[in-house]
Amino acid sequence: MKVLLKRSSLLFLLSLTLVSLGCGPKKVGGPTTGPVSPPPSPTVANPNAPAPTITLRADNTTITTGQSVTLTYAATNATTVTIQPGVGAVQPTANGTRQVTPTAATTYTATAVGPGGTASSAGVTITVNAATPPPAPPPAPPTPVTNNNTRTPDEVFRLTMVPILFDYDKSNIRVGEESKLLMMATYLKQNTNVRFQIEGHADERGGQEYNIALGDERAVAVKKYLAAQGVAETRMATVSYGEERPICREMTEDCWQRNRRAAFNKQQ
């Protein structure tokens, strides 16, 4: 009987031990390294903070390719300011400038972010025009008439030394007449034995004495121009006929223009 009691006591104690072990806390996985932080919440504007403001302007809205523009911004209540496209964040946030060189039409916008929210400026559009090509070089002076087997020296002189025309009541050389004088200078420097007289003429308007003086001024102006090109002054003489030897007599501007001239007469 004592043996049975001992065995029952041992079985009871063994059962209690197994139950206590099965009811203990269970560990899953490895040990933790500390508490896990929750994901950050998105920034929310503080309704009590003043809203930011931002303006953007340009010193020029129309440029040529290769030129630059200065953008000026001004912000309030902002912690960050960005300008797009292509510029990004700028400092200081209150106000400042940035230089841009767009290659095509571009609209720039500034954005301000602060505790009170986000604000964007009105867009500033920069128009970019293509660069103007350089002007074409001036035309080369006409080639002097050469003395070939079919022309006499007098014919070559007459074909080369054509009249120089002047504006009304003027004696200065017109830009459009300079190519003729350059051709003459080339011819005269190639034919150093040629001597000639420069005749000054005027149209019929104005008094006779005034037109004589005006014709003389025109002849002298031509002489000075040729001398500046290397033609010896000793080969050139001047005379004025005023209105006395007109080419035509119609009372039209075309006729008067033909009479306002400096002509050339070869001297033997």
C-alpha cells in the first residue's frame, strides 16, 4: 500500500511540473532591438500660421538667343523658395535674384513653402528670338573696263569714268556712288598717263551764281575722294558749269537728278 502511495505522489508531482512548463510565456523569433518608430505623418499646414506669399518678375521678357534674363523673387512667411524650371531652391528665402539663359520660350514660376502652407507666383514667360544673322559684306566694286582689241583708250575712259550723281542742294559723296569712284580709282592707277577734268553741274533750281558755286563744290568733292584713293591731284583739274549744261530739260525729279552730277572729260 505504501508503494502505491509513493508512486501516486510522484505521478502527481510530475504532472504539475509539465503543466507549469507548458503554461509559461513563449518566445517567437530572435530578440528585439528596441521599439519601432511609427512612419512620419505628412506635413500639415498650421492654420494659425500666416500663409506664405511669393512674387516673381523678370527684367526683360523678350531676348535674343544667347542673352540672359535676371529673375527677381520676393517671399514672406516662407522657409523654402524654389524656382522652376531649371533653377531649384534659392537662398535667401525673403528675396533675391537669379540669372537664367533660356534657349527657347520658357515660363518660370516661384513656389514658397512655410508653416502656413504653400504659395506659387504667377508665371513669367521669356520669349527667345533667333539671333539676327550678320549683315552681308558690301559688294565688291565693279571691275574696271579693260582695253581690249575692240575698244580704243577713249572708249575705255568714257565707259569707266561715268557721272557721279548728287542729292538736291548737296555736294557730299553719296554712299551709293562710292563703288563707281572706287572703280575709277582702280582704272586711273592702272593708267597713270590719263589726265582729266572733273566738271561740276547743278539742276536749274537756284540762282546762277549759287549753282556755279555748288557745281564747283561737287567737282572738288570728287577730286578729293579720288586723291584719297591714291590718284595724283596733278592729273585732275576741276571746273563748274552750274546749270548751264544740262543733260535734259524736263521739269521732273528724274531729269533734275541726272543734271546734279560730276562728269569727266579726258584731256590730251
